[in-house]
Amino acid sequence: MIATIVDTGTLGKVILYSLLAGVGVSLVFALGVSSAAGLVDAVRERRTLAGALWGLTTIVCLAGSLAAIVLGVVVMSSK
Amino acid sequence: MHSDLLLVIVVGAALAFDFTNGFHDTANVVAASISTRALAPRTAVTIAAALNFAGAFISLKVAATIGSGIFDTGRITETIVFAGLIGAIAWNLVTWFFGLPSSSSHALIGGVAGAMLAAVGRSGVKGQALIRTVVAPAVVAPVLAFAVAGISILIVYRLVGRRRPGVVTDGFRLGQIASTSMLALAHGTNDAQKTMGVVTLALVAHGSISARHFHVPTWVVISAASAIALGTYAGGWRIIRTVGTRIIKMDIAQGFTAQGAGAAVILASSHFGYPLSTTHVISGGIMGAGAAKRFSAVRWGVAGNIAAAWILTIPAAGAAGALTYGVASIFGTGVLGPILITILALGALGSVFVRRGRAPYPVHA
């Protein structure tokens, strides 16, 4: 009965992809913020290698976040 | 002549609805950013208004499909559209008055459904389509956003919990500005198109546009974009206060999570053609971000009032739409009924705004 009124297949995809996108975006951005804080600490304590690794992680996470924004605009324009 | 005047009234009502849609839904976009002080109130609504305007130009595909599937569009008249719009505007203003976030899209669908039922009976509204495209997503949206924001905030706290607050606060402030911008753009794209669709339907019913060559005229796009942007800039401060400070006392990580996860949920669901209400997603997200930190952090009484408003939206807007159609039809099928109702509505609106005035900017959490 429910399956005839609600498209359960699409609903399942919506739930799965919303979870992946929502948690994924928060995870990547928060990791970037945490890495930036780690970078600041490493620079302050003159730990060069740690600073380079934190910096690299920050850049990768920032790029991931920007990619999510671009993907969002593409989804909007293709509706 | 009468037909032209009726068209002008319907277009005016559609743009008035668009304005209330903007100022009613500003809270979804800016409340969390204002509450956490990521953005100053006037800066937040200015950014939201500009991006709502820009968003209206991104896509016109939804505008061409308004109402198709739910209503028997072949039987829709300009008077039905007018009555539906008045019903939706009335419900938007009632919920704004009580500071309750509710879906403007549901109000519009409810208003037109009520007017359609009054005009042509049950055959004018497809019940199963209404449940499939409106009711089911309304149940899914807040629960899904609650879960996504709840899981997200636990991860965020785990990642940044032991970091120095300065960099973390600045980082999430930037994240909130980005997520506010995305939400505003998505809102402009989704909601301005509904008004464009309604105006274009009225133009088709009037005979100004051929149904076989359905297109949205440029002046319709510009006027709908302007109306929603002006409404957003006016700011529905009562609802902003409810969403930003009355559901939970928000920290900047919760604000980012509710908005960021909310934007991701809205866009992911849109990708599958399963549009969820921005209002339901953001409200559910804020509750989830609060409850995951501490269940009692959510003011469940406020949440209950909001849920009650969501449940009532379609029947209440529908009743207002049906009543409007009933009153208009007393004066026949001409333009007299809509003119009298417009004068009455403007008078009632004026007296509400004069007596209550505009609420001040929201108090920060």
C-alpha cells in the first residue's frame, strides 16, 4: 500500500545520498578547520614537517569543500 | 477588458505571495548565521536577498511544471489561482505573526487545492499525487535532516573539540557564510520559479501565451526574482528569532552543521527529483544539531508548535483558498469578486502592520 503511494526506491536513494552528502560535507569541512588549527599550532611551535602535513590536509579539505559548492550549483542549474 | 483586469489582479497576488515567500523563508537561510554572529543581521539579509535574486535566473525548468500532476490543470481558472494565492498569503502571514516557520510551497499547494475543491470538487485534485509529492516528503524532510545534522555535529565535535577556539571559530564562520549563500541561491532557484509558474499559468489561461508554446517571459522572471529578493531583504524577524534562538541555543559549530548538512540534504534530494521543503530541512537540522549535543537542549515545546504549524499548513491554506473562492463566486465569474477581496485583503494587511509594526532584529543566542 505504502509502496504504491510513496516511491520507496527513490526515497531510499534520497536518504542514502543525503546522509552521504550531509555528513560528508560536514566531515570534510570540519577536518579542514581542525587541520588549519593544527597548522597554526605547528607554525607557532616551529614543527616544520607537522606544519607541512597539516597545511596539505587543509588545502585538500578546502578543495573538497569548494568542489561540493560547485557540485551544488551544477545540481541547481540542472533541475 | 474584464479579463485583462483579472489577469493584472492575479499577477499582483502572485507577486505579493512571492514577497511573503521571501520574507517568510528568510529565516531558513539566515537565522543560524545571525544567531551565531557569523553575520550581522542586515548583512545576512542583504546577501540572502542578492542571492535569492540571482538564484531565480539559474533555472526555469520547475516553473514549467507547477501544479502538473497534482491538479487537473485543464480546469484551473484565473479565479481559482487568485483564491489559492490569497489562501497561501493568509497562512504565511498567520504563521509569520506567531513566529512559526512553515513551508510557503505547501501553503501555495494547499491554497490552490482548497480553491480547486470549492470550484470543481474532488476530481480537480489528485489525492495520491498530493500525498506522493507533498505529504510524504514533508514527513521525511525533518527526520532526515535531524539525523544528518545529529550525526554530523558528533563528528564535528570529535574533530575540533580539542583545538584552540580562535581558528575553529573563524573557520566555521567562513563555512556558515558559504552555507548561507548556498541556501539563498537554492531558495531563489526553487521558490521564485513557483511564482513564475503561477504567473505563466495565468497568462496561458488569459490567452496571452499559447499552451503549446509554453515559455516563461523575461518580465515574469525579473519581477518574480525582484519580489522574492525584496521580501527576503524585508526579513521576517519574528521567524528568524524562533529559528535562530528559540529552538536551541546554538554554538557556531551547530550553526554550520545545521546549515551545511541542510544544504547538502536539499541538493541531494533535488538531484533525485524529490524536492524537500527548505523550512522542514533547516528546522529539523537545527533540532538534530541541538539534540545530539544534549537531548534536553532542544525546546521541545517550541518544536511541537512548529510541527503543529506544518501539519495545519495544507488544510488551513486550503480552507482559506476555498473561502476566498466561495466569496469571489458570490459576485459571479467576473472580476468584481477578486477586486473586492483584494481591497479587503489590503485593508486587513495595512491594519496588521500598523498595529504590530516590524519586530526588531533578533536577539543573539
